[in-house]
Amino acid sequence: MENESVARDALRDLESDRAALAGRIVAPAWLHAAFALAAAWYVLVPAFGESVRAPAVWGLALVLLVLLWLHRRITGIRPRSVGGRGWAVFAVACVAVLVLLVVSLGLVASLSPWWALAPAVVCFGVVYWTNVAFERLTRENLRRGA
């Protein structure tokens, strides 16, 4: 009987630790917006001339590395703690950005560079929403202890 009580106490403590950890990994809204702006910038790059495209993409890669490092520092989320549903949301975001990049390329080639703004705005919204969903799913995954 005493062992069962000790086990129940240990499980209750573990559950409260998981809940506390899940509550700590909330990223600030500016970080979600920064990821969304970076993705929108990537979709907008075709609107610029050839001389600007390559440096813009390399600069964007550097910005994304810094944002990923900041996200890890602020939230403490490691890739193994994300869970399957979180990775699925991440994959949806990546596919959406690539599709919107293709749309942007098509609009720039057939109409005007200004038309690249439309898929860039859509990209901002999609990436912001998926980033928030990714964080929520990661918190749920940590709460469950999966």
C-alpha cells in the first residue's frame, strides 16, 4: 500500500512538472511574426532583380538560422519534443511556402513584380498561423509526456 502511495505521488509530481514545462515554452508573438516575415520575404524575392535575389536568399538563410537559435534559447524546444502532429504542421508550412513561391514566380513572370505582394501577404498569414499551431501542438505533446 505504501509503494502505491509513493508511486501515485511520483506520478502526480511528474504530471505537474510536465505542465510547468509546457507552460514555459511559449514563444513571444514577435518571434512568430519574425518567422512569418522571413517566409513572406522569401516569397517576395522573385519581384527583385537578379542582382538582389542571391544576396537576399543568403541573408534570409542567415536570418532563419538566428531565429531558430533564438526560438531554441527562448522556448527550450528540442526537435525530439515536437511530436508527429507538430512535424506535420511544419511540413504543411514548408509546402505552403514553396507553393506560394511558385505562384509568386508565375505572377512576376506573367504580370508585374508588384503582384508578388499578394502571395507574400498570404504566406505571412499561413506561416504565422502554422507557427502558433506548431507551438500549441508541442505544448500538448509535452503535457502528455509523449
